[in-house]
Amino acid sequence: MSTPTNLPWRQFLCRACGLIYDEALGDPDSGLEPGTRFEDIPEDWACPLCGVVKADFEPYEPLERTARSDDAAVVTPTRELGVVIVGGGIAGWSAAEALRALDPAVPITLVTACNGDRYLKPELSVALGRSLKPADLVRESAVNAARRLNVRLMTETFVVGISPSIKQVRTTRGALRYTKLAIAQGARPALPEQMPASLCWRVNDLAGWSGIQARLDGAKKTVAIVGAGMIGCELAEDFARAGHAVSLIDINLGPLASLVPAVVSDRLLTGLQDAGVRFLGGRRIERIEKADNGQRIIQMQGGEQIRVDEVVAATGLVTETRLAKMAGLAFDRGIVIDPHTMQTSIEDIYAIGDCISVAGVPCRFIEPIVRQAGALSHHVLNREHAGYVHSTPLIRLKTKAFPIVIHGVPSAKGTWGAPDDREGQIRIEQRLDGRVIARIEAGFAQQRLVA
């Protein structure tokens, strides 16, 4: 089906990873020339980042910049009170993009503990097997993004205090006053006490990935990945495909066992083993120590012991409570927000991205962030808006050996039905109280990753 040529270029959002397909730009790496309309894309085309198919994209309406009389003029933000954004990840920059699209002059200051460069976080778990370097993952430098958006940028800067009563943020580079504050601090890896931070890599951001990439670059190493959840499975396959000897350790007897039924976990295990991953299930770590030769000694409960060159922790994420506590914000496994406006329990303070919780459930997905930023920016600037409506996006396991797509949220109280298992491809539904609450499609070849 062809689209009329007089229509404006449109954009479409991947519901699994948040990637935006722009018709004007196409996807040349996948054979889609610039100007390829969405309707003209083959049905078996896959998202170049996470691998889901065309049917899992939805129309995306980018915010239009507010028109002004001299559109070529550069508007320089003043040092007057304005919006302060804490966090330079995708959530922080998305908030800045949305605010600037609505108002070309509102002062925006972005404070980030890292260098603030912009990259697509889902790429981290598939980058090593592609032989990518840190510079290959950066889509836009923080300096260029700040210049483009007319944002005052404070990198390598830590927030040490928030005083809502006087609307002040205290940082390691001085105090900032604000009219509105947006917290986009993200979430940090949860490290059990048995796993010292000094001996374990955490791959939750570009800095963490860059560290382990530098240690593994140019040599074949032994690596233990602790935690066989989504990120652990993806990293294990990616590291193995890069030529390293990988052991995947988990307290459960199968990978992803707390999320998917045994038939899916077993098939995933076979796929990981075929990719060269050694799975050590049913193990609890007692302690990790450093050997004289620099290796890591992992001591399991029961006496089992292994030695590896590097340890990567994939043991889940938690939201740091420090900022919320110092500001007196309501907190329930994340900063509690009004899911319509993104405002916290204190007026003029907002939160967005991995650090928030909705009805006590952390919201750690990439795809909703652009919609959250749209609701936040409109409320901050007192503009009319339909508001953010929270819904659980697709969950996609980006393993080439056995890709898995989860629709809905599986529950420990739910019952999995009989699987439809044909030619290695599995469909299965979970019911609770007589209704379908989750559905899994696993092993489908068309949901491929582009190498």
C-alpha cells in the first residue's frame, strides 16, 4: 500500500524500546531508503535496535517548537529562575527537549553527575558483540545538545541537597534556585552485600559499559554475570558472541524463571548454551574476593567456587532514596508522582523516568519517557494537555538465540495455559481470575536483531 506523496513526513515509535522511525530519514542500514513511508515497509522488517516487527510501532507526534517572529534568532537563556533538571540520561534530556519545544526562552539548567552525552541505553546490552566502542554509541554530545536546546549544562556535578521551602537545589558547584524542578535521577543497580562494588561491574549506563568494554577489549576473558533476568541474559549472550567465556549465575533453576513459564525458560536456556553461555542455576553467592593474580573468586553457598577475570552484576535496579528524603517527597519503591501530570507530592517538583513509581510499581521502561516528558512540560508551563496515561509497554528480550516478547505483566498468582509450540516458536497466555493478563511470543525468527 502506497501513501499519498503530499503528506508530511511522519514518525513512528517502537513500543518495545522507544526508537523512533522517521520516514524522512528511513533506515538505510536495513535497506529502507530516506523517504520510505511506513506503509511501504515490508511486514518482516525489524526494529534496528531491539528487533520487534513493524506491527509493534505506533504513530508518534513530536512536539512542535513554538513559532516566533525571528526563527533564525538564537535565544539565550537568562540566569533568571527557571526549570532545573536533575539527571542527564534519556529522561532528563527528553524533559529538556519537550520544554524547549513549547517555550524557546524559558531558562533551563540541566545538572548531571556524568558527562551527559546522549545515547540509546538499550544498545548497551548488544554492543559488545557488534565490536562497538563507547564513541560509537554516543548519538549527540552533551555540549552539542545543550547548545542546540539553549540549556545551561552542569556536568560532573552532584546534587547534595534540595530545599523545597526556598526552591533551592544545592550542588557540588554551588546552589541553584528554581521555579520548577524535574528529577530524572534514574535508578541504580542493586548490589547485594556479598558483591562488593569494587569487584563488580554494573552495566546500567554508558560509563559502566565503557569500563567493562575497556577491560575486555582485545583479549578473551572469563566473565561471570550474576543475575539471569532480562539484562543478565542479554549481556551473557552478547559477551559470549564477542568471544568471552561466560558463566551466568542465578538463584533460580532457569533463566528468566521468575517472569516466564518453565517451557519458555528451558528453551531460552538451550539457546544461551548454544551461544556458548554456561548457566549455573540454583546458586547463591556467599562472597566475592580478589585473588592475588587479580582474578575474582566467587564462593557459592555449599562450597562451590569459580574464578573469573571479571564479574558483572545484573541483580536488578533500585531508586536511590536520598534526594526524595531530603526534599520530603512521597516515596514508594520510587518517587511517587501524579501519573497524569508527573508532579510529585510537593508542588513545583516533578519526576520522570526510571526513578518514579506508579501505584507502587517502578516504571523502568524507555518507551513511555517521551510521553511523560510531554505531560511534564505542559504542566510545568501551564499549557493545556491531555496528560500522561500510564500503560505497560512491550517487554522485549533481545537475545538472538531465543527472542522473547512479553505483552502485559505476568503475575506470580496467575496460571499459564498450555503452550502453542510449533517449529520452535512458542505462544502462551497467562490468566488470572478468568482473564488474560499476559501473553508471550518466543522464538519467532522474524523478530530478529540486526547484526
